[in-house]
Amino acid sequence: MTNRLPSIEIETAPNPQAAVIWMHGLGADGNDFAGVVPQLRLQNCPAIRFIFPHAPSMPVTVNGGYVMPAWYDIFGSNLVAQQDAKGIKNSEQAIADLIAHEIERGIPSQKIVLAGFSQGCAMALHTGLRYPQTLAGIIAMSGYLPLANTVSTERGPANSKTPIWMAHGIFDPVVIIDRGIDSRDALIQLNYSVEWKTYPMEHSVHPQELVDLSQFLTQVLQD
């Protein structure tokens, strides 16, 4: 697909049998988490292709209209009072195209994990719950569930049992932990399988978080 998002790709070994599509946060790009791959120590997993896409650049209202990489516009620090449904759905389609590309390359959807941090977390949850084919798992770091009021009607049955791993910093000033807790509770209410972790950090990544994340990936991607 000519319009597929540009991405950084890292393979843990030749001939990958699984894929992790990992979305960055607002104002970052695919390089933001590429350096994490060696730290995950995934020797017990099958070969994995990590895809770190770059979001398109757009004006972001909460930042005074400054143009930066973003999956969708953010109107205020509350995050959920007013949401950019059109932008979220555009990015959902772009991420679905990345999944389709991996399937075309021979990796079944059941071996594909969607991951994201902050705004990328929101996109991983939004896309994964609606995706029409079963995924291996969803990783949701320091973010929230966007458009939560439409999940019950828009979600697909294919991922009703897909494991979701959520992590949040208890001192996060950007996406306050209550956003994560509310999202976790909404997912549990819809009978999703959610593993919830908190860490003594702000809006960042904790070393123990990477250990726990590695265990989750090993669990959902092992044959």
C-alpha cells in the first residue's frame, strides 16, 4: 500500500513468526521505543518483527495549534471531555493497514500484538477492540480508552477474549492515573481480560515495567 505509514522495523531473529506494532505518544515518532527491543530480552519467544510507525504531523489544539506528530487532535488536558473522533478513526484505519501488511507478509493475526504509549496506547486499545480478526494481545502503556462510550456498539467479537496488558505511573501528570483506572474498569465491565500494573513513575517507562511487559509478550506469543 502506497499510503502505509512509514515505520522503523526491528527483527529479533530471521524469519519472524510474530509481530508487535507499537505506537508512540504525542509529539514523538517511531524512534521513541525502538531502543526498548533489546531490553525486553525476548530470547524465549519466536522471532518477532517490531514495527514502530511514525504518526502524521498535524496541528494539536492543546498545544496552541503547534504542528507535531499526532495520531489525532487533543482539545484539552482532560482528554475525554471532547475527543477527535474523526482523527481517531483515520488513525485506526492506518493501523489496520499495518496489520494487514503483516498478514500479507505471512504473520497470522493471532501472532500480532498491538502496543502503544500514551496517545499510542489510546490507538492500540481503540483499534484492537474493533479489529475484525483475532489478535494475540494489546499492550496499553500510560494511556486511556478513547471514545469509551462507543466501544460496546463498535467492538468486534474477534477480540473479546484477547488479553490486555495495562500499565500506568501513579505520579503521571500528563495522563492522570484516574484516566487509566477508568479505562481499566470500563474494559472489565465489558468482560475483557485485563492485567493491570502500576509503577512509581510519572509519564515514562519503569525498568520493572519492561520486565513485566516481556513476560506478557512471551506468554501471548509462545507457540
